[in-house]
Amino acid sequence: MGRLTILLCLTAVLWCFYLPDAKGQISNLRVLKEKQSKLIKNPDYQRDTAYLNVINQIAFLYADSYPDSALILLKTNVIGCQQASYQKGETDSYKITGNAYMTKGNFEEALSWYQKSYELAERIHYQAAFPGIRNNIGLLYTSQGNYAAALKEFYSALNAAEAIHDKFVMSSTLNNVAIIHFYQGKMDSADSTYKQTLEIAKEIKDTIGIILAYNNIAEVNIEQKALPLALKNLNTAYALARGYNNPEMLTIVSHSLGNTYFQMDSLTKAAGYFEAASKLAQQHDYSTSACKALIGLARIYQRQGLLKEALKNGLEALEKAKVMGHTQLLRDASEIVSRIYEDMGDGKNGLTYFKQFKIYSDSLRNIESQHIAAAYDANLEFSKKESTLQQQNLQQQWMLIAGGAALILTIVILVMVNRNRQRLDSTYKELQQKNVEIESQRNRAEEALKELKAAQAQLIQSEKMASLGEITAGIAHEIQNPLNFVNNFSETSIELLDEIKAELAAGNPELAMEIMEDVVGNLERIHQHGKRADSIVKGMLQHSRNNSGQKEPTDLNALIDEFVQLSYHGLRAKDKTFNSAIDKELDPAVDNMLLVPQDMGRLILNLVTNAFHAVQQRQNQGSDATYRPVVTIVTQKLPHKVRITVKDNGTGIPENIRNKIFQPFFTTKPTGQGTGLGLSLSYDIVTKGYGGSIDVQSTLGEGSVFTIELPG
């Protein structure tokens, strides 16, 4: 069933999770971000139903590849919907929360949220939501292998869709019914139902639906051994995808062709299509598709005996799956890596990844008992596998001793391995049949990822203006000092001029000239402090101006010194009781560097402000009377690079959130006090803008250290 999991659920995910007022536009993240920016300008926007709908749609797009970020948005949005008495929006938030938990592989939690969404929809007579929710529940039951319950939900969804004349959901539901027929081995029924889906897609002129229908029909053709017909349907889908100029559909169809040729043992053609799918996925940030293409290439290289290349692709796929937290991809990647290590004769690593494979498989198979049964089954299979490998090693020793018996022992070992492999493949196929839903949500998230780069510039500008607000108080403090000097020297000069007049009137021109020298000195000081105020204003204007991205020679130490002072005085302006020692160890060997001053200033401001907040929070706790807040900033010139370190002795970062602090929208501050973008944009500035690295080390209750390394 491996080739089916790529395609069969895509039509379902395109239609069954849609929001009622965003059909046809849900995947356009740029449009959604523009709407969000406009709506935020309205008073009390957090209770505006239009704003709440837009946040639901953005969370929907995050739910597949970034479920944790989606859950953060949804938790806040549910509260907003409740405060605005917007129960339709609350219903949609519950449903999308179920989608996010489906991505995380937590079927029990997902079902709970779907049921909560359906109960609220029934209570408020929200009929437009009925078919989508029932469809989602049916897909969940399909992934658990409960086909009877799944069909019941699908037919309920079909009736609800017909009642409101929604042909999109009707087509999606028929597609899901066809999946069940396929799993039950009813190929004729699956073929006819997929063709019904194709006809509806043609009727409503849904090009994407047409492409996916041809893909699914081709899968049925393969099971019916009608390979020429399967290739004909896949080539039709490929031609439509190229004509439609849709890179996402080209990725899907290329992957399907790769799987098909792999089943036909045409490895060269299969590799070509997997490589094409991988290239498109990398270009357009389709994380799920990129991971699957790497797994496909690893399988091909393993079959060709190119084990180093196979291992490289397998491990890369496993790393991507870990970043996404995608349980089914973690299972598939662990399984192929285990097989590759076994072929390489590395039994220890083979056993390690085989155990991971079994844990992921069992967690998908039975979510309710995954913490107990999955570990038990994995250990049992691990013991069996370990016993088999020990027996093989013993047989190999006998092969060296008894050359005459070597052939017989080899045959016995091969038979045993083959039987174990057949049993493993049978189990693997069963697991795949019971976990189709895990992959059903990738299509929309890949469309969302394609739009993220376009939205990045807007996010950076928003965060820059937020940082400008942080330093306004600091700038006011800095500019007040030269203005005080100007006022004082001006008043003194007026008094001296009056004295000059008096002395001239008294006939004392020499004394008048001496006083005149004092006036000139005062004017020079006024001029000096006026230039200082002018430089501060110019710096503020430069910070607020749009960033052109042009790098220029910049004194890094001076830039750091300026933004540390602005950050500190900004906090002091808000809280007069706050004090902190500032230790600056700026290496004079750090020469001028080619930097974008606005970006680097914003980076330093984010890190230093966070450090001040951390020591302020610990100081306010008052648990240690001897506590002395200290923030330390260090620059070091190293071979071929420059290191910047920002250290504080504040509260520290809890370990359970340390790996999330660079994610967009993640913040530990109360609602309305943080955008959740500061560290995310800082990470992008360092890694994408300069090809550098940023790392954090933290101990709870003792403080944190952020380390930045830049080429130079």
C-alpha cells in the first residue's frame, strides 16, 4: 500500500477540511496575511469575526507541517471567539485543532476535538460544517482500520453535502469511499467510484481534482495488473499538471510515477521521477513531499546495492521527519534506514533503527495503548531480531570452520531471513492500510509553505516597528541629555550678554571681551550637543526606514554599544525601579564588517532586551536578597569568524520549550505583550542573511547564553 498513501488522501484533504467562507482561497497565505494586516488596524479587532476567521484559516495552513504553532494560534482564537460570542468560528477552531492533533499522530485527542466541534455545530444549527467534520472523523477511523465506522461517517457526510448542494465535499467523500473499497480488495467498486469523483471534478472544472483522480485510477490499474493503462492515466495527470503549471501537482504526480516504476522494477526511471519530485519539493518548500522523495530514493539505491547513497538519503529523510514531527514519515524513514544498516552488516545500528520503526508503527496502529503496548511490542520484536542476528553470526563462524557445510548454512539463513522479511512486509502493509489519514493533510500545508517566503518581508517589517517601540523610551532618554545642555548654556549665554552690555556702558571694553570669550565657549558647547542630538535623531530615522538589504562597512562594537544602551534606557523608562549591571567585553580586533546595520541592530536589540527581561523577572521574584542582575555582551575575533555572546543570570529557559523558541509565533509572554517573532526573525537574520549560526544554552534558575557566529 506504500504507493497509495502518497495520493489517495490528497483529494480528501483538499476539500474536507475547508472553512465555509474561504473555499478556493484558503491556500493563499499572502491574501490571508494582507487581510490580517488590514483587520488589525480596526478597533477591538480581536473580537471582529472577520479577523477570527482569518486566524482560523492561517492556523489551518499550519496544522499539517507545524501543528504546535497551529495549536498556539487556535488556543488564543477559541478565547476570542467565545468573547465575541462567535460560535461558528469556535466550531471551526475546534475542527482545525483536531487536524493538528491528527498530524501529531494523537488520534484519541483528534477525535475528541472533532466530536466537540460537531456537538457545537449541532447545537447552533451550523449545517455547512456537518459534512466536513463527519468526513474528518471517517478518515480518522480509516487510519485505524475501522472500515465499518469509517463508511458510516462517509455516508453521513455525503448526505449532509447533498443537502447543501456542496459538490466539492461530495467528490471528497466519494474519493474516501473508494479508498475503503481499495483496502477491501474491491477493485471494480474502487475504479467506478474514483471515476465518479473524476466526473464531478470535470463538472465543476476542478483541475487539481481531475489530476488526483487520474492518479488514483492508475493505482487501481496497477492492482489489476493493467500497467499500460496505469501509465496512460499517470501520463495524462502529468500532462495536465504541466499545462496547469502547478509545481505542487507536478511533485505529486512525479512521486506517483516514481513509485509505479519502482513497483515495476524499472529503477532508473523511478529514480528520475523521485529526483524531479525532490527538486520541486526543495524549490517550493514542500517539506512532506521532499521527505517522501528522499525515502523513495533511499529504497532505490538500496535495491541497486548503492548502500552509502541509500543511507545518506535515508538519514536525511529521517532528520526532516523529526523536524516536522510526522509520525508516519518517521516510521517509514526508520524502516528503510534499518534495512540499509542490515545490508551493510552493521547489526547494532540496524537493531536501533528497527526498534524505532516498531515503536512508530505501533503508536500509529493503536494510539490508546501506545505508551505501553508499543514499547512492549517493540522490545519483543527487538529481541527476536537480536536473536536472529546472533544466530547468523554463529552460523558465519561455522562457515569459516566447516567449508563443506557453508552452502547449506547459507541457504538456511537466507530462508529464515526471507521468512522474517515476508512477515515484516505483511505487518508493514497492514500498518499502512490502517494509517492512510496521517498523509491526507500534506497538500494544503505544502501550498501554505509556498507562500511563507512572500509573507516574510511583511513579518520582518512588523517586527522592526515593534522593536522601534521598544527603544523609543531609550532614544528619548538619550536625546534629553544634550537638550538639557543646550538649554543650560543658552540661559548662561543670555546672562553673559547682559553683563557685556553693562561693561561696555561702563566703559570697560577689556572686561567685556573676556566675558565674550565665555559666550563663545558656551556657543561651541551648544553646537557640540546639538550635533549629538542630530546624530540620535538620524539613527532613529534610519532604524524606522524600510531595510534595503544593502550591506555596508559597519563598526560592530559601536553598533552593539549603541543598541545595548537604547535597550537598557527603554526598559528604565518603563520601570524606574529596574537596574542591571552591564558588562561589555568588546574585542578591539573586531574590524569593520559588511553588515546591514538595521538588521544587525534589530538582532542585538532582541537578544539584549530578552536578557534584561529575564534578569528583571528574576529580580521581581525576590527569592534571593543577594541577587545582582548582570547582562554580559562579548565580541571575539576568531579565525575566519566573529563570535557575539549575550549572557544573563536571569530565570533561564525551561528545557521543554527550548527547542521551540525559534519557531514563528511562539512566545511565553502574556497575550498582547509579544509577537512571537523576535527570535524567529533573529534566527533568519543570522542563518539566511549571513550564513552564520545561533545557539542557546540555558539552565533554569541560573540564566541563559546566546552565541552567534558570523563569517568574517
